[in-house]
Amino acid sequence: MNCEEATKLLDGYLDGELDPITSQQIEQHLRDCRT
């Protein structure tokens, strides 16, 4: 997942609306992203 994808999905993530796999991908991106 890149920053653009994560940004688009962030509201849904924060609201708990995403499936577990997508949520995990966002969490991994937030941990690993350097920007």
C-alpha cells in the first residue's frame, strides 16, 4: 500500500469500517512509511 491509497482509506480505518486485511495493510504502511 502506498501513501495515496492509505490516505483515501484512512477515514474508513479510523471509523472501523474496513475489513481486517485492509486495516492490517494500513497499519503496516503507517509503521513502515518514511514520509
